[in-house]
Amino acid sequence: MVTNLYLGVTIVAFFAAAIANADIQVVCAKGSVRITWRINAELVPYAVRLFLGNCMPSQLDVLSSGEGVAHFDYQFSDCKFKRQMKGKLVIYQNELTYRPEARLKPAAFVYPIECVYKRREGWVPPFLNPGSGVLEGQGRLVFNMALLNEQLTGLATTNVIPLGSFMPIWAAVEQESHQPLLLLMEDCVAATTPVLQPDSQVHQIIGNKGCLLESIRGNSVFLPRYHSSAVILYLQSFTFGHGEEVYIHCKLVAWDPEVLDEGKKACHYIKSNGRWELLDDPLQSSICSCCDSTCNSRSKRESVSESHSFSHSSVLGPLFIVDPSDFEAQNLPKVSDAVDSQESQSKLMT
């Protein structure tokens, strides 16, 4: 028994050494990837132990030298590729592995695969189409606000948020025939009621005309835009309203993208730099310096541009912020239940 175990370990070590200097070529195509993996003759009989994610080679060629070439030709929808969106980039990730033992055992060899693409100009996620939720209009403009899932690939399927985790809040304006507009979140507060009253207790999230105050208290940021008419607030959940219904009230402003000043901006605090940064042009971050005091519009063009701006008050909720340990135990409604049980004022997407 001991001899067999020792022999098995020796074989695994031998094959691991055989692929230590793997000859791997990766070609990222449109919607797919082509990978060639040249292997030693000793590994050819074990080619079924080579994987891209959960996919085996799509083809194996045995060369006259006895060596082999394993081909992986798959779509990104296959093999459990992970898709991420970072700013203007779309990233597909996976791993090439050699698994000489059972699937539950660690792989003897791992090689990361990554294909990075630039989003096409004007691209918007397909789930953010006009039919994806409740919309509210302002003239010919249509404003949207919704909670996204953690991967930023679709609308959230739950409104129960573990304390300290992130809740991506997406807001956008549909412009139709309008000139290009910049969507800004001028002011946002959290409250425990769907309608703000003079005596409502609130927690300020964005204030001072576009300053993300939660970026100082926690790790909240504005994510890089995929289009000027939309913005994603990557908001870290907080203790306010813990265990109660929480509603996010925001004033959304559609603005001239050529006119940024202290009164019309999107600023977040970058802790590594110790300063405020302007989302749409870090070179103009001096505009954000007023976030530590009082921000006032100083643009001489504002009176002209004001006629081309629109504002709208949106409400997101109800949300439930709970302790992480209670996340699975809490019997709280999912997003769909919350939407169905509320009037339009307090629907998840307004």
C-alpha cells in the first residue's frame, strides 16, 4: 500500500516536471479563443487530463517525434469562462490545467488564460435596455436607476445586502434626439422611508454638488463610465438603517459634458493619493478641491447651459442591510417581492 502511494506521487511529480516549461500559444478571437499546447511524448497518453476550465482538448495531434499538440478551440460561453467588465474593457478569464489525479485533487499545473477586449464606442450592457425596468421621463429624457449584481452583468436578484459589501447602483438617462448629455448624481441620501419628510433621518452619501462623501468614510467609488449618459456608484454598505428598510434618494442631473465646474461634477476621494479626483477628467481634479469645504458653481457659461440641463429625483429601494452572519438566515424578500409589494414611488427601479 505504501509502495503504491509512493509510486503514485512519483508519477505525478514526473509529469508535473514534464510540463513545467509548457509551450502554450493563445489566440484571442472574436467571441472565442484558440489555444495550442505542445506536450512531451510522455504526456500524450494522458492528454485527457488536460483541461481548459472544464473542457478537454477539442483536438489532439501526435507529431512524428512522439510529442503532441493539444488544441482548445472554444467560445467564451463554454468551459466556464469568467467575464469581467472593468471600465472600457471586457475581460474573459480561465485556466489551463493538468490534473493527473481525480478532479477533487489540486491541479499539478495551472496556466492562466486571459483575453481582453475594448468595448465598442457607445456600448451599453444589453440588460440596460428601455424595457428592463420602471422608467420615468422628463420631457424627452428618460431617467433610470437600478441595483446591479456584484458582477455588474445584470440587475440584482436580491435586495438583501451584507454589511460592508458593495451595492452597485446604476443610473442613466436616455437621450433620444438630445445632444450628448452627462449624467451626474448631484445629491444622494439614505433614508428609512420611501418619501423624504422634513423630520426624516438621513445618511448623506453624495453631497456638496457631486462629492461622494462615502469614499472618505469607506471604500465607495464611481466606476469608470462606459458612456457619458450613465454612471455606476459602487457603494459600500453602511450601518445606517441596519435591519430596517433602506431607500436611496438621489437627485440625477443631465448636464452639458463640456461644462464641468464646482457645481456640476462627479468627485470621489482616492485614499492612496490623499486627494479628491474628478471622475470624467482627473487632470481637472482641482474642481473637486471644494469637496472639503463648500462647492459653488463658478462657470460663466452656466446660465447658458442651464437651459440644456434637466434634473430628476429617483428612489431606489427597499434595501435591507444585514450582518454577514445573518445573510443566509434572514427571511427577507427578494427584489421581485419588494417591487410587487410597493407603490411606484418605492419600486426598485425608478
